[in-house]
Amino acid sequence: MPLDQTATTPYEVTNFEAVHRVIDSGDGAASIFGALPISTPTDLAPELSAFLGRWEGFGYGPPIKRDWKFVLAVTEIGPRSGTAYLWAGTNLQFPSVVETITFRVSGSGPDTAIEWEQTVNGAYTVVSIRHASGTDALEGDTSSADPEAMMGPVLLRKDTENHVVHRDLGAFLATHRIMWREHKDPALEPFGAGSLVYLPPGYDDNPSLTWPLILFLHGSGDRGDNGLALAQNSPFRFVTAGNPLAAIVVAPLLDRSFPTFPIEYLDVVLDDALASLRIDRARVTLTGLSMGGEATYRFARHRPDDLAGIAVLCGFDATHFPPSVGWGYAPIADPAERLRDVPVMAIHGRDDPIVPLAAGQDSADALVDAGVDVTFTILDHHDHDVWTETYSAPEFFDWLLTRTRRS
């Protein structure tokens, strides 16, 4: 089969249960493509039949390893061609790609591969998937004349079902007391549509009890109009993993038209939370990642008297990262000395290609030179993504929840 006869076609899921296999009826989690029928011919060569089935895994290419997630269901295959379904994105609940694929078979024996033409980032590329040598996994990559279309390598396994979706994400989050709240103040509409909010168990039981607040600022990839997407790369992931927090969490969503969080937006968000929720004002903490990490440093220096501590993930001050000025950031104007009574936890990946370690280290060192209490942690074997591990760690939240504002 010639390569130009391969094809990808957008695929719309119209019957959830016919496509995805529900694996937890309690929370509605379903294995992506787990219900698609797989053909089982008896006369196929082993190297072909071994492609059949549902595969899931990650992309390991730059700039962020394991950021892109993939599910590939190979439902039919013959000596020359076959059919597959692809679900891919950085957030599988809101995938970037859902397609049916008509692929060709190339090579023979252990070198057998399935291939198809695809457009990636607007550029032509050829996707090739083959058996990974010495393993029971599949490995894939792309080839293209355009570097922007290169994705890979991708490693897929058949023996896991970790990539899931929920029929109703909002309902699932509500079972964990996480709710989307639209902004009521019209002045906030240009900045963002609302905030994702978590209220701890027991919040409704005692109207006189106050709670710590964790204000979370997301990264640039989550800008837009989809507030539920904030549940993935954030402190909410700790809660949805079955770990209730004894704190309120508020995460404002930023519109895509802004390069980073404006101070005037965060001022109103924090003031509204303090006015409308029962918050212990001595236990307000702030955390953010990447773009939100920069905003955490900046907002903390703007309102240090309201904060008991801050945690910055892969963040920076543009003063120590000049390339970021071209992205729309600016050196922080408020002096570093304003944080002398606010303890700072900063975490950075040693191999971060987006915000280099030196930018994070220099930003933290400048605070230390100003007399600020800073704990700077370098995570070995980590790139830009330090949030998946950090926001899954109980000790991180122990640190936040034991902060009390210094008087």
C-alpha cells in the first residue's frame, strides 16, 4: 500500500460506552478505547497480530517528557494495511487529537512497522510504529522536514490502563468537592472566566470554623476558557487521587490573551476569596508553576503581608531570565526584601529546557541575598515538569498547611 493512500480522519465519540470501557462505576472513569472491538484473525503472521489491541503510553521528546499522552487501538491489520484509532494530548480529558487511521504495513519479521501520513503542528510528517527491540512494547516516532512536526520518541504498552476519561468530569470533580465558579464581578471578565475551587470536608458543618487557603496559579498551557482543565496539573490532582485536604484551594483561570497573570486580577481574586469564603487569614499560602511560578514571586512581593508562605515550581523573576521579556514578562518591580517574613519553597528540574535551572537558581539566590528564607530544591532527572511529582506529595502539602503568617 503506497504511503499516500494512508489517511487520518477526525473521530467523534457519539456513544461513550461503545468506545470507552468503564472501569470504575463509582467515579465514572473509563479506559480510553477500551470497548472498541479488536479483530482476531487466525491466519496472521505473529509479527502482525502482535500489533492488535489497545496500547497506551507517553511521548519522551522535548521539551517536556511524558507531557504528551497517547492511546492507540489497532483494531484491524492485514499483510498490507489496517485500521487504528488514536487519542492524544497533554490532557486526555480534553484531547488534541482523536482520529481514525488507515495505515500501511511496511517491512517484515522483527522490522515490521505500521506507518501513515499525518499533519503535526500544521506540517507534513510520517508516523512510524514498530515493536521495541527486546520488549513487549511499541515505539514510535515521526519524520518530517519541519522540526516543528517532529514528535517522539513515543513508547506504548498494552498491559496498562492508566489513561482514562470521565463521561462527566464536572460531576467527578464535584464528588471531591471541587467546583467551577464563574466570576461575579464584570470587571474580571477580560482576565478570566472564573476559578476552580475546592472546599474541604466539614466546611459546611461548622459555620464558625475558618480554613487555610491555598491560592494556585496555573501554567501558560492552561490559559483559555476551560476551567475544568485546571484539575490535572495542580494541587487538585492530590485531592482527586483520594487525599482530602484540610484547606480551601482557589485556582483562577487566565484568558489566553494575557502572557501572565496581571496583578490587578490576582488582587481581586484574593480579595473575593477572603470576603466570600471562611479563610484563616493567618494561613494563606500561594503556589504556582512556570508562568504561575513567575506570578507567584511577583504577587507575593506585591502583597507579602497577606501570605504565610509561597511555593514556586519551575518559576523565575524575569530580572534573572532576560529571554522571558520577549514572551511578555517583566522584571519584578517590588523589592525582594518585602518577602523577608514570607518563607519560600522553590523547586526546579535540573534538566529544564524551558526555564533553565540557572534562571530559577539565580531568582532564588537574589531572594536569599535580600534576607529571605528560601529552600531551593533541584530535582535530578526532571525537566520542566516538576509539578506532577510535587503536587502528588503529602509532604508538600504538609509544608504549606503548617505555615502561619509572621506578625
